[in-house]
Amino acid sequence: MRIGYDAKRAFNNHRGLGNYSRETIRIVASHFPDLQLDLFTPKIDSSIRFDCPKNATVIKPKHSFMTSLWRTFGITKEAERRQLDLYHGLSHELPVGIEKTGIPTVMTMHDLIFIRHPKLYPFIDRKLYKTKYLHSCRVADHIIAVSQQTKNDLIELWGIDEVKISVVYQGCHPAFCQQLSENQKETVRRKYNLPETFLLNVGAIEPRKNQLLILKALKARAIETPLVIAGRKTDYLAELQQFIENKKIQNQVFILPNVDFGDLPALYQSASVFIYPSQFEGFGIPVVEALQSGIPVIAAKGSCLEESGGSSSRYVSSNDEAELAEQIMIVLRDNELRDNMIKSGKAYAQQFSDKAIAKNLLNIYTEVIKTK
């Protein structure tokens, strides 16, 4: 079987969509080595950490100045020429005209946040996303939603037939499942000049991720435990820094905008509590990384994070710092509760294992090919 993947973000994106693409390709390639994978990408960012599987071929345009047009229009001709058995668009879209080739298609939809929270996106981006993504949803033979929340949104907001949608949860890199030694964790803490114990938040430093709520919670109950925020910085960082300066908590908050991926497991495993008060998510992979790393999770309710974190994690309103502060205090003080959260969280995270994801994906691929 020859499967084509839209691998642009696998080779060029450091964030969630890139991680999803890399993990999906890795999982399928490692569990089904007899498959031939064709990875279509307009270019390759040398700073991205991605080991191309042995049973994969990277396909790029012949001319570098045509990269955008090639991804939109050129992949279709190349996919037909290579006689793909199936094409999987890993991030919301399919190349134009692929539905006319007879090649079975699957597309992953991560979220409809730009519909739910339009103020977070520029007008032009919203129009572009809706045009491309809605068309792709309509012509795809099957859609993979990364959470039940995303499936529900596709049905409610765009009227997509639920029979056409399957939920396949995301996994995380195996590195987060491996227990590190105290020396390994200490080495990473020294590298970033971090204290021995701390609260942790991982994710882009942007308004939707809502890190300001954590800072407000620390002040609401005078919580003295240090906080580490690790993620790509945006203009929102200035708002956090202003609050930190006004409240005089500069010595308590550590902001790390450029953490090496290889250091993240040590950060997670060094943390006392992982806090993720995001206003809305399609899935929330950092929550799964935290569960696999063996630390308690406090997340926001109202989107899909209850799916990511399970019943053993704690959930708060994304606009209530007092409620968040209370939960932080409870988890920090109650060792028995912490132990139960860790144990139950690791058990819950098994449904996000590579084996489960690989089985679900191949079942979908096989069924789509059979019924095309």
C-alpha cells in the first residue's frame, strides 16, 4: 500500500500541527514497515528535528519559487503519477482537484477555533481558512477529528455528516514516557537556571493559552511556588511581563521561549503540577505529555481538555483565578491526591499509545480504500 502525506508541517512547523504530522508519520511507519509512505513537502526547514522513516520518500517541487502553488495544485498531479492508494492531509486541507483523480482521501481536522473564537484571528485568515478547510471537508472521503469536541464542532458548525468523521486521538513522542534519572533532570534544570520544584505550563505564549490566569492565581492566594512557562513568545509576552513587574514576582516566574525539544521531558518530570488553562483547544497534547510524564494536571474546562486529561485531572474555569488558585493549593498540599492523580493519569494516557493510534489509522485507511 502506498500512502501519501501532506508533510509540509512535519518538515517546517515547530508547534502542534508539526508535532501531530511528525508523530503520525512516525507511528504509521514504525508499526507498518511494509507500507510505502510518500511525504509531500514544498521545502525543508533544517532546524526541525524529524527523522525521516526508512520506508518513506520525500517529494519536493523541482523549482523552489513554486512552493506555494505546488502544494495547492502540484501535489495532485504528483500523487496521481505515483499511483497512491490513499492520500492523507494531516492539517485541515487537501490539494485542489485530488477528488477528481479517484485517489481515496482522508483529512485530519484539528479544531474550528477560528469559528468558535474569531477575535483570535485576523479577518483575512478566517476567510481563507473557511474557504480551504470547508471545501476539503466536503470533498474528503473521510475526516479524522483529533477529539470528540472537534467532531461535534464539525457537525454543529459546518453540518458535516457524523458518519464521515472518526475520532482518533493524538499521541505524544515516546520520550515523554521514559523515566529520567535525577541527574538527567538536574542537568536540564541547571541549563535553564531553574529551581528544584516548580509549577509548569508548556505552550505558545499567546492570549488563547491564557498564561496570565496562572499569574493572577499565584497572587490570589499568595502561592510562592515558582512558575515555569515554556513556549514560543508572541506580543502577549509583554502583557505577562507587565503583570509580573507590577506584582513584583520577577524572582518567582521563569519564562523560557526557546526550550530544546529534548529537554522537555525533564522539565515535565521536574514539575510539581502542570497547569494548562487554555481558553479553547482542539486536543491539547501538552496535557497528554504531562500525564505520560507522571505529573498532576490542572486544566481548563469547556473544550476538549477533559478528553485529554481524563477524570483524574482537575478542571477550572478559564477566567476564574480564584478557582485555579484553590486547585493549585489542594494539589500541592495533598500528597495522597497527587499520587492518585499521577497513577490514574498514566493509566488513562494508555489510550493515546502508539499501538492504539496505529490500529485506528490503518482501520480507517483500509475501510476508505475498500469503499471508494
